[in-house]
Amino acid sequence: MLPGCEAQLHAHISGARNMGVSQAELDDIPKVLAEKVGLSGSAWSKDEPNTAYAQYFVGNSYLAPMDGGIANVTFEPRCRNNWHIHHGAIQVLICVSGRGWYQEWGKPAVPMTPGTIIAIPAEVKHWHGAACDSWFQHLTYHKDVQDGANRSAEGRLQGKNEWLEPVTDEIYDVLK
């Protein structure tokens, strides 16, 4: 809360209650704001639209390159990347904000919440992205990069990415 605004906030809450707004509806305000205007309460910047890889995503994502070959990727609700394979490198995902999903081909999806860490072996077909009702941020980097590695559009060392088909709504919509 902004310093000095407490009285005004309390007056607005009281006015909303007097007009019939329920406590549950008041409690939903941060979620609605996050959905409509972006992340709420995240310490991690969403940075710039991820235009270099936009063709491999359903929905909008944002990319914030960091030092040491790490990138912060932010997904709006329902955004996910296509199925893909990292050849010659292990990809590590660390969820830092929101709620999302990770899924390997032929296996059930795994929920990701802050603190979830997933190390994706090289040569494994997979996807990751936001839950339908939440923004999602993860840090990502590649380790054990083999000879012949590529550099990403941002100059990060990574395995050779093979981008595949989009994750269909039929696959995605069953996740809750």
C-alpha cells in the first residue's frame, strides 16, 4: 500500500460494502487487477514483449535477460510455448511468481508454483506456460551444454532448440 493512502482505501472499501460488494468480491480485486493490467506483487520485472520467439507461443510472453545466461520469462494467463526439444543441453526452470504448468510428452502435466524447480533432460519433448487464471514467471537457463551449442537471440548459450507444434486447447483446457 502506498504510504498516506490508508484512509482513502478504507473509505473506498466501506463505500463498496455499502453498495453491496461482498467480501469475496473485494478479495478478488488483486486477482482481477493482475489479469487486466499485469503482475501484482511480483518482485520480478516482466520487461519487453518476447518478439524473438513469439511465433513459438500461444498468447503473449515477455523476456527479461539477466546476467549469467539466465532469463526471466513471463507468461500472461493461458500463454504457453509450443512443444519443443532442447538438443544437447539440460533446461532448468525455476518458478518465481504466479502459477503455471510443465508437461513432458506422454506424461501428466506438473503444476508450477513459486519455488518449483524442474530440470528438463536434453532430448525430451515438453512445453511450459501459465495457468488459465494466473500470470506465471520462471527463470530459465541451460546447463551441461554440449559441443555445437547455439546462442539465443539475447546471446545466451543454449542447446539447439527444435520448436514443434503448438499445445492445443484440447490438451491445455483440461488443466486446472
